[in-house]
Amino acid sequence: MTTQEERLAIVVENETKRIRDLSASAINNVTKEIKSTIFPQYRWEELLMTAPVMIDCLGSLFTASSSPVASTTMIPSFEYKVTEYGEQSLNKTSPESLRGALVECSNLGRYAFVEAEKGMGRISTISSRMVTTNFQQVVECLNSPPNAKKYLSLRVDLLKKGAEDCHEASLLIDKKLEEWLMYACKLHLSCADQKSEISGLDIKAQEIKEKAAQDNISLMKNQSEEFKKHAQGVREGYKKAMDSFPTGFELLLGDLASGYTDTMGSAFNAAASVGAGYLQAEGGAGFAGFISEGSTQRPSGQFNVPGLAQQLATHTLRGISQSAINYDQSSVATFGGSPAGSLINSTGQNVSGFADRAYVVLNTVMVYLNGIKSIVNNSDGGIDWENDTEEKYSLPFFHGLLFSIQQAFQAAGPEPTGDASIKLNGVLNTVVQVTQEVIEAAAKSERPDKSDPAVKKWQDDFNTQYNIAYQLYIEGRKLPGHPANTAPMMGGLQEARNSGFGGGEKGAGQAMVDNARCKADAANSVLKQANETLMESNKSLAEQKKAFAGIKTNVAKLRTGEVTLSNTKALLVDSIALVVKMKAQVEKLVNFFSALATTLDILVVAVVQPFMEDTGVATDSHYSLDDFTRTSIFHGLLTMRAYLSVYTDVAKMWVQLSNKHITPGLTLVEEVGMASSGSNSDMGSKINKLESWASGASAGIESLAKSAQQKLEAEMHLRVQEMAKTIQLLLPSPEEVEAFENAKADGRVPPITLGMVTDDL
């Protein structure tokens, strides 16, 4: 029968191969792992599914404009802005006839689609180059420390320039959509004779944008300072740990090096994801997560953050069109069961986790806790006193480093307010106290045995906090942006695993097993979470598909029946909802590329520049600080590459569908427009062609989405199968399971291990 040591040796060997593999295929595998956690948050189908329905509505606006009611109805004119040929926005006055106003609304929609085609093409080209060529240049540079010191900053600057170019392209698309949305909202207000609300809409839009800009500047400034302090602290902590590592525990060197680089990767992911959509509490220390305005509790689960498009739609539709929309004054906007309401309600920035700073440091904390666990919970049921007597031996080492983390964590900002930070603060306080008491007891001539009440209390107190930290670690790894498995390392850190147990203390072997179990449990949870999030995302898309079908039904009714002012306003409501849906997705592009450029700036200041200033600084005896910093940069850019790859897919899909579906649809809309301005003899045939096109385009997008999802699910299934093999090798032995159950039966607190995470611990 295979022993535990032999099983772990297989796991170590597999991880060692993965850590040393810097091939393109290995890097792509890491990218896929991270993408699988991000993809459900940013479904490109949300943008693409909207396009055919919106273009169909553009045709309907022309249909409505050709009706007798549009020709005879006069409405209050209003000022609006439109950008031509990429120049500054021009102020225009809307037509006073409903007919002319509807034609202009449809034209503005067509202009927005034309800008989207240009912008998405530009984003696709630039971001594809960033994902492949520019990223590979950075990797090649990092593989040579001398070259890295000379050229790394320049290579990262090229990535930043690409992010800025993509940001500019996405801004132009967003600007056209905003002009279109503002016009549609004002036209709806004009049709409802809400003159006083029209001018207020411009003021409202400006207020929203100014507040968002101020919040973003403040947020990214805080993130920049937090990341810089954190990066410096991690570098110092890593060097201190490597310099003072306890004799006999060298087996854990690789785990500790991996923990510190994972910590840097988590910090980079937190900075990037917060800027791209995760919001920070006002006054909270960095990576603190989201808190509702006026709330004292941090929410859990998924919620929506309203953007400009959603807020404008809410402001416009408040109190009018009550037959289609129900407005609840107690919330941002709660719309009824209308198709338009369903779409507007689903446009917020999806947030499914919080970038709490506790999750950043847990990567390292768990390595120390597993080291302590092997001492406090000795195989004979007591404490392993042999490892607690010398300055550089294990428990004083683990205690000292955890104490440093405790002090740094508490000094990082105000009292922790996030759930994870509060829990981790409690873990650090208790474990530091327990280890201090055990160290003091070790210095005495007579040490308590396993039956001593003091030993039982130390063990129960430690195990309780260990179990909390274990669960927090797994929850943190489940947040979007983390790879399931350990990413490749550079230089000496590639030697971060030993293939056997020879020469180490017995506690080191057990700690190594527990570290491997923590990672396997977390990786398994990451894959499960990604799959669950994907399923929830599918449900959301299915609901949106129903809303699109509802709007198509409304459009069909308008075309087959008499056009009235009432159903024209209803068509405008549907159009507003669709523009909101499109703009909300483009806002994500704008936010992402802005955050990416800023985060790369943070990386340069906090990590790249200190690395270039070093002159080959190495630790006394273990891993080079150069190698650690290079690996940290590499892991940060891997995270960036995965996020970027998701948005590259969005742009590529848009370009692909634009050529095949969107451009032909816009041509048909133009033909409908021409027919509406002349005789209506061939209007019916043009409309029929447009309806047929819309159905075909929607089916094409659905087919493409299904194919892409099947590919993603197949890749995820393969990773789940691979992870199952690792878990099988690391499952607790019968003796461990028995000890676990006996401890619970005796009312004691056993430390959890792989597969034993439950809500009652």
C-alpha cells in the first residue's frame, strides 16, 4: 500500500514540474485557469445579444416616424450633443416634429454602432498584441536578471501604452452610446411633455460623471499607496523569513517562497479588480471591499453597482410610463416585470466577492499556521517539545513571523471592518498568544504532557483559529482572478519543492502535507466556485433572453398595429433599456482599461523600480530576492494577462459578429429609413427583411455563445478530473480520520483537513 510520504512525493513532483514550466503552453494554462474565474463576471454575450434587438428597434423607430401620428405631432425641442468625426461634441437642437426626432434617434444609434465597429477593431488588435507579443517580451526580459534591470520598465510601459490606447478606443464608443442614450431619454421626456426634466438630465449626467471620476481618483490613489506599502512589507518579510529559517525545516522553504509570491499576486489582483469594478468602502484601508452607502454591515453574495447608463435611465423613467415601469423610491431603481425593466435592473457591475486585505496575507499566514500545527498537534496527541528550544528553531520562528504580520496588519489602517479582516485579526491575536505561552512553557524544566489542561486549552484555542483561517484561505482563493494551481516561478524559486523527506524534521513533513492539502482544497473550491458562478451567470443570461423576446414582441405589435403616441413612447422605453444594456457593458471596458493602466503604474513604482535599484540582493542562505521579485512581477502580469484576455475575447467576438451580422443589419436599417422617407410601398418588405435578419443574427450569436461555453466547460471538466487525482493522493489516512472523529466526540476541537470543511467549524 502506498504510504502518505510516497503519495505526497507524487504531488510534490507534479507541482515541481508545473513550477519549473515556463513554456507558452504552461503560461496559457495558467491564463485559462484565471479566465475561468473571471469569465462569468464579464459575459461578452451580454453585449452581443443586445445588438440584433437594438438594431431591430432602430428600424422600428423609422417605422414609427413614417406614421401619421409622427407626421402631425409636435413636441418641445431640446438641446443635445453629438460628436462628428472624432472631434469635439457639437450642440444641436432637436426637430420639433416627432417624425424628425425619431429619425435622428435612429441615426444616432447607427452612428454608435459604426463607432463600436471601429473601436472594437482597434481594441482587438492592440489587446491581442498585448496578450501575445508584449507579454512574451516581458517574460523573456524577466528570464534574464541583467536584461530585466535594464529593460523591464520599458517593457511594462509598452503594456501600459497599450492599455491607454484601448481605454481611448473604449471611451469613444462609450461617448457615442452616451450621446445616443441622452437623446433617447430627452426625446422620451419631450414626448411626455416633461420640459423641466429635460434640462435637469444634463445636470444629473454631469453630477454622476464627476462623482464617479472623484471616487475613481480617490480609490486608485488609495490602492496605489496600499499596494506600495504592501509590496515593501512583503519583500521585507520574505527576506527576514529566508534569512532566519529554522534548521531542519528546509522542506518548507518552497512552500514559504510560494506563499509570499502568491501574496504579491493576490495583492496585484485586488488592486486590478477593485479598479475594474470591485468597490472599496469609504474610509476603509486598502483592499477592504464594498460597503453600501449608509450601511454598517458588509453584504455577502452578488449585487449590482449602478453605472451612468442605469442611473440616467432611472432618472428619466421615474414617475412616468407607469404602465410599463414601476419605480420604488426606497432603492436605486426597482422596475416591474416589463422587458425593459428586467434589462435595466440587470445592467449593474456584477460583484461576487470582496477584495478584503485579509485574503491577501492569508497565502503566507497558512504556511506558518501549518508549521505551528505540526508542533502543537504532535502525532502522539501532545506538543512536540523538541522543536521549541532554540532561537532559530521552528516555533519561535513561526511565532516571530506571525507576530510581525499581526503588527503590520493592524497598523495598515483603521480597525478592520470586513468580515475576513475581523476574523483574521482574531486568528492572529489568539495564535500569537498561544505560541508565546507554549514557548514560555518550553523554557521550563518540566513541560506539561498531553493530559495537562493547559495543553488541551492551547490545542483547542489554536485549532479553533486554524479552522477559521483554513476556511478564509479557501474563500479568498475562490475570488475571481486567482489561478487554481500554483503558477510557474523564476530562477532559484523554481527549486521550490523537494522530491523527498530526507534530512528534515518530522514536523516539517507533516506541515508540508498540510500545505499541499490547503492548496488542493482551495484549488478544488476554486473550480467548483467557477462552475457555480458560470451556472448562475447562465441563469441571468436566460432571463435577459426572455426580456429580449419581450421587446421583440412589443416591436412586432407596433409594426402590425396602429402607431400611437403611447406605443411610440413604449418603443422609446425599450430602446432606452437596450442602450443602457449596451453602454453598461462598454462602461466595463472603459473602467477595466483605465484600471489596468493605473495598476501597471502601481506595479512599476511598487515592484519594478525597487527591483531595478537592487544590485543582485540575495538572502544569507536560501532564495534570491531578485528571483522573488521577478516571480512576483511575473505572477502579477499573469493576472493582468488573464483579465486582458477576457476583454480581448469580447472585442474579437464583436468584430467577428459585426462583419457577419451587425453591418448587414445596419444596411437594412438604412434601407428602412430610406423607405420611410419616401413612399411606403416597399416598407413592408424592408421590415420583413430586417425581422428575418434579427432572428438570424440572434441565432448566430446564441450558437457562438453555446460553442464557446461548451469549450470552457470541457476545459474546466479536465481540470476538475486532474484535481481529483491530486485530492485522492492527499486524503487523510484512516488514523487521521479516526483521531479527528474521536476529538469531536470528546468535545475537543480537531484541526480540519482536506475535504473536512463544514459550516459548523
